[in-house]
Amino acid sequence: MSSTTAALDLATIQQLERDHQPPLYAKREIALVRGEGAYLFDSDGQRYLDAMSNYGVAVLGHADPEFAAALTDQLQTLTTGHQSFYSDVRAALLREIAGIAPEGMPRFFLSNSGAEAIEAALKFARAATGRPKIVAAKRGYHGRTLGALAATADPKYRAPFEPLGLPVTHVAFGDIDPLAAALDDETAAVILEPVQGEGGIYPASDDYLQAVRRLTKESGALLIVDEVQSGFRTGAPFAISHAGVVPDLLATAKGLANGFPIGLTIATEAVAGDLAPGTHGTTFGGNPLACRAALATLTILRERDLYARVTQLGDEIVARIEALQSPKVRQVRGRGFMIGIELKGRVTPTLRALQQQGVLALPAGPVTLRLLPPMIWEAAQVDELLAALTEVLA
Ligand SMILES: Cc1ncc(COP(=O)(O)O)c(C=O)c1O
């Protein structure tokens, strides 16, 4: 245990964060200090079932021994390395990504976060088409850097920073007519989440995604899918594959390296095969430690067949929540381990009650309770979740 943190009790931790961080986050009162498998522990030793993976990140849960061993080995070998040099670990990761990338998408740009993966996609789309405009979806969320923010729909995030440089039109999600009307010969790309996350967990229908693909092709615009949140947790590496659609660009992050900061933008050869050196880049992106973390994560997900488990347990969770027939629940939506429970009232009291029952979940908008469990959950964790939900939704 680190001697630098051993002395910090909850009150001290809270005070230091309050004093020194900009007050940008509505904090939940506990301090998370340790994790083990599907469980998190706070500074008082209280155990919680992790039903959030820290916003979809910890797909392998916490302190996975195989993951920890891979990172330890890499820390003792080589941590940093710029992309202007070749790297064995980066090459091995690129080979692993090639095994899961949609067919016809062989170019992988490595960065450090979801927003960065989106920024790269937006820049690549503009570079490839020479067109300025973007069409995005209402309720869509793409991050808080200025380009990603312009594509994000909610005025709460955008308004303080307008005017935003990128011309973006937001159209209703799931309805093809307004999208068709918004496309013109200046549109560089349409950007969509195949399962909207922050907006409230809304999976797009296969028909809609296929129609978007058709329309973008006809108009000469590119299709960017944002799988920063949906990546890895819907029963396949990428949710877009369920619709049989191949986009031009795909951005992912969160679960890719099980908590090590990383971003990945996947592109077709036509979009990214000829990008001029220097048109985009990042110091930390593609460093050996991040690459090893992603390589270990993807290998473990594949070898333990966790994609199939998520499909089976995700369906079971949805069915069992519906079977509760709770008067507090309006609708249960989702795919795999990306589940939203839309409530008839505000979500905060229910989240607080769940926390008191020893379960950590998330909101997605004001009325939807969001579950993003680690992909290592087994039947016992599903039972534990349902026992807590039975109490709080009664
Ligand atoms: C769909 C989606 N896109 C982009 C982002 C931005 O990712 P980051 O917070 O890593 O910048 C998020 C984060 O929640 C997201 O859910």
C-alpha cells in the first residue's frame, strides 16, 4: 500500500479535492480506494457491487491479475515511445485491432481519450471530403473538447462556449427523414452513437443505421460511428456490427484498455490511407504502456469469450428487471451490458438508495438509471443487482 495515501481519511480527501479542483463535477460523497474483480471499496472499507465500470471503462473489473501482470511487465520494459519511432507493442496491438475492426477498415489512429478519438474522426472526415459541415443527432454525446462539443447535442454543455467553430446540424435520432433533409453537398459526415449513452441508453434500430449508411453514401458524406461507450460491451467488439453496417470512421475509447487512458479512431483506407504527415498527431498516443494495456484487454476479452457472456447476462438482466413490473419503471432499454432503466421520476434518489444497498450505478440524463457492469460479471453479480433493484424499485 502506498505510503503517500495511507494517511488520508475521507474528510481529508474530500477537503483536498474541494479546495484544489475546479468544481466541475457533482461529486458522490464516497472515496473509492480499491477494487477487486466486480467490487469496489471505499475509504471506510465498505464494499460495493460495481454496476458502472467507472463510466464503462473497467470491462475486466478491478485488479485483474493477468492485466496487472501485463502492465507491470511493460512498466519494467518501456513506458513511453513517440509514434515517430516504431514499437513492437504498438505493432502487436494494431494486429489485434485488425482482428476486430469492421471489414474494410484497416487504418487505426491511437490517441488518449474518447474526445480525442472523436476529434480525429471529425478532422479526418473534413480532410477526406474537403467539406465543412457535420450532421449529428439530438441527445447525442461526443465529448467536451471544442469539436466533439460542437457535435454534442445538449445545450447545457454547448451554450457557455458558443459560437463553436464547427457547423453542426442536430436531427432527431432514429428518424431518417430529417437526416435526409439535413444532408447536402457540403456535408462532410454524419456522426452517431449506435447506442446513445449519456442521452439515456437508446439503441438505434438496424433499419435506421442501414438507411443512414445508404443516404450518406448517396450524398458523398462519410459515416462516423461513436463507439466510445458502446465499444466492447454490447455482445460484440462494436455495436454497429449488429446492423451489418460498415462506417467510414469509428471512434472508441473507454473499455479498450480497461482503465488505461486511450482513444482509437478506426478508418477506411480511402479516408486515412493518404493523410499527409503532420496533419494530426499526439505525444502520448500509441505509447507502449497504453498499447500493452489495450493489447492485454482485447486478448483477455477474446480468450475468456466475454462478448458472448455479456449478451446472455445482459438479456437476463433486462428480462428480470421487466419481470419486477415496478410501478417506478417506464421502460428498460439496452443491449448487452449497456442498460438503461427509464424511471417515472428523477433518477438521483434511486441511485442513492442503490448505493446504500451496496450497488454503484450511474445516471444517463435526469430520469434514466444506467448500468454499465464490468464484463466479468457472473450469475452471482446479476442476482446481487436484482436483489438491490427489487428493494429500491418496490
Ligand atoms: C459516446 C461518447 N463519445 C465520446 C465521449 C467522450 O469521451 P471522453 O470522456 O473520454 O473524452 C463519451 C464519454 O462519455 C461518450 O460516451
